Amino acid sequence: MNVYVEGVLALMGINILLALSAYAILATDRLSLGNAGFMAIGAYVSSYLSVNLGWGLLPAFALGGLTAAAVGLLVGLPVLRLQGIYFVMGTLAFGEIVRTFFQNFEPTGGAYGMRGMFGTSLGMIYACVAVFLALFLAYGMARAGLAADAVRDDDEAARSIGINVVAVRLLSFAWGALIAGVAGALFAHYALYIESGNFNFLVSANAVLFVILGGVQTVWGAVVGAIILSLLPEGFRFLADWRLTAYGFILVAVMALRPEGILTRGMLRSLRRLLARTA
Amino acid sequence: MLAQQIVNGITLGSTYALIAIGYTLVLGVLNKLNIAHGELFMVGAFTGIAVARMGAPLAVSLLAAFVLAGLMAVVIERTCFYPLRNASFLSPMLSTIAFGILLQNLATQFFGSDPSRFPDTGASFQLSLGTLSVSAIHIAILATAFGLMIGIDLLVRRTRWGIALRATSDDPETAAQQGMHPSRVTMTTFFVSGALAGVAGMLTTLVYSQVTPHIGIRQGLIGMVAMVIGGLGNLRGAMIGGLAIGLVETMNDAYFSAGYRDLVIFSIFFAFLIFKPEGLFPAHRSS
């Protein structure tokens, strides 16, 4: 496999993880524009462990992800009390605070960034994608997943049948933070160099756009959206300089014409029926 | 020294106020966020630069920034908000993020990703009062920004359009029954909102002459912070919020550390959202 293809596939895998992290929170009807903050925490913590303390990759990645999840629980408690656009702005503020914190935090390089990380392989990235996706599917079939569905569809009704709406949202938020943290750890040890600017607002926004374009109703929407939007700029190579403009244009057009995203639950059902008939 | 910082802070803050006013006007009418609002600042900045490069006087640059950013805001309304008017508040917000990415890439296409500069204005006049010195550019910015702030305040409080705007903000259905056109009010509100952000962009390039296609991201966020501090949907609150952030920024740079500037501002933002989400001046809502 040549270096170019490998690079595209690696970033695609990391984008799928970011989309899953945004989906975890969206699945409870809350939209976070701060997941780049969790990604940064995972990236910097794992890098500090592997470079400065000589930890192995696996424990470093695990602790990076868990730190992000712990911060998710702490931040989620006050932020999840906010409604509507206030919640969106709360997560946005969180993401910017984390970014500017690492811009100034000397032990992890401050404005100069961090280097010395290495070791992420394509196999590791897609193993993480497979594990998280499997957990999503198992969770979707479990009682807890049904509770999350209920919270998304109608949180008042969910509350009335004894579901702890706050707990469901908080755990989903931390779960999304964990995935973003692992994505950050993988990214840091793939890119070899990180700086706080790698984790800006646009990264959070893209994670959500992957899910919205793919479709918010199923976890496969997140995967499909991340794959399409990662490959789109590459497919537009023939447009040379204009490819990113074309990318933006397509995003705007899809939002206006198909706001529910490409994949819907109904579409998955008919797809499954079609497969059953042909099999 | 302190007086100088206050003048600098108010100058900077007046441009933030112009951004925040537009943010809060749109939010007041639709109760939705226009995340591409900061990009209108960028559109105004580059329009001003392009027109000035053709040799036009400052006033023409300013007018061009006003009109083009205003029109771009109307395009955003027609593309991102109108088709999604019945969807959840999240859909148009995400659509504006996509529109913002589109505008950033378009600007990169035309102006490159290296910082662009405003051509030298040749203004060398300095007003000196003791140790305090205020340049002609600062005076022009202050006069334009405060003139527009007073103008928009009068427009909203005293004119038929202002009445329609406030009526539509309070209750769009009743306003429509009274013969107002919510769609037309929304479009004019977007125009005004974009025009003010465009002027802010053009004015800012006069002093902080480095403009990149991504400048709008931070400016939009700062406008959002100013809006929240002043209270969502509150016009005068947005003005005060903008001035306050300008002062915080210059004081931080002068007496603390420029590196911590945005960490301080976003921490204040977060604290407001958690502890005082209604802001300093909660908007009066009849509903």
C-alpha cells in the first residue's frame, strides 16, 4: 500500500471514531461542539505517557481515553443541565478552553507543540473502530440502549416510565468523550507531531457534520458520513485548488436538500428486506 | 497607561459589539444560532481590502463591506435557514457551519491562506492628551462603530421595521396576523446583522492588519461570548458585552499575559453559561 493511500485510510479511521463520539451524544438528543477538547485530552495525555514516561502504547492510549471520559463526567454534570443552544455553546466553550489550555501548558510543549510520538498503525486504528462499533451495536440491543433511544425520542415520557434521563445523558456524554480521547491518542501517535491548533472548533464541527450527513438515526449513518466526507476531498483532486470549495458547497447542498442525512432507519429496513429477498 | 488601555479596549470592544449585535438580532427573531456569523466579519474584511486595493477611499471600502456582507447574510438565510424553517434548531445551525467552511475555502481561493493586509491609509494624525495618544484610525473606528450602535438602537426602538422586528421576535404568528411579514423581517434582520459584522471586519483590518480566511472563527466566537454576557436577544446588552470583552482583552494583554487571552475569555464564557446563562441584562420576553 503506498503512503498516500495509507494516509487517507488512517485519517478516515480517525474520522470514523470522531463521528462515533459525536453520535454517542447526539443519540440522546444533545449536540456537542466540543469533542475536539476530549480529543486533545486523549492526545496530550497519551503522548505525555508514551514520550515522557516511556509507557507502552496500549496503556497510554487507554489512560488517555479514560482521562477524557473522566473529564467528560465532570464537565457533563454542569453542562448537561443546559438546554438547547445553551448546551451547544457550553460544549463549544469547553472545547475552546481545552485548546487554549494546551496552548499555554508548558509540560506538554505549550505553543511549540509536542513531538516524539510514533507507533499508530492502520491495524490499530481499525481495531479500535471495530471494537467501538461492536460495543455500539451490543449496546443498541441492550436495555440501556433502548433507554437511550427513549430519551432521544421523548425525554418526558422516558422520565415517566422510570428512566433516569440525567444518568443516561451523562454516561452517553462520557462514552462520547472516551471515544474522542482514543481517537486523539491514535491521531497523536500517527501524526508524530501535535499542537493545540489541531484540536480547534472545526474538528468538533466536522465530527458532527459526519453524523448529520450520514444520518443521525443509526450508528451506521455516522460511519457512512465519515467515510464519504473523508474521501470526498480526495475524489475532487481533479478540481485541484477548488476541491475544498466544492466540499463546502456539497455540505451546504446536502443540508438544504436532505437534512435527515443519507441513511435513515427506514432505509436500513428496506435494505435489509432487499438483501433477505436476494439471499 | 491605564487610560490608553481603556481607549484601546473600547476601540476593540466596539468592533466586538457590532458582531454581537448581529448575533443577537438573528437569535431574537429566529431563536437559532448563525455559526457562519463570524464569516461575515471575514467577508467584510476582505471586501474592504479588495476595494481599497483598487484605490477607493476608505468610505467606499466601508460601504462595500457593509453591502456585500449584508447580502451574504441574506444568502445564508435563504440557504441555511429558510429551507430548514420547520426542522429542529440544530439543522440550520449545522448548515451554517457548512456554509462557513464554504466561505473560508472561497476566501482562501481568492486571497490565499497567507495573511492579507489593508493598503496603507496614509493617515498619520495623532491626537495627544498628555501621555494618551489616539490615532485618526482609532477615532474613525470609534465614530463609525458608536454611530452604528446608536443608529441600530434607534432603528429597533423607533421605526416601523423595529416594531415589526420586535413583534416577530415575541410572537411570529400574531405578528403575521397583524399584517407583518415574518419572512421579510427575517431577511432584513439578516442583512443588518451581516452588514454590521462586515463593517466590524473592515474596521478591524485597519488596526490589526493581518487578515486570514480563518479570522472569522475566533471573531464569531467572541461575538457569541459578548452576546451571552449581555443576555441573549438583548441589543444593548450585546453592545455592553462587546465593550466588556474588548476591555478584558486589552487589560489581560497589558497586565497579565497575551498568551492567556482566549483562555481567560472562554473561561468567562463558560462561567456565564453555567452560573448566569441569562446574562447581565436578561431580555424581556412577553411570552
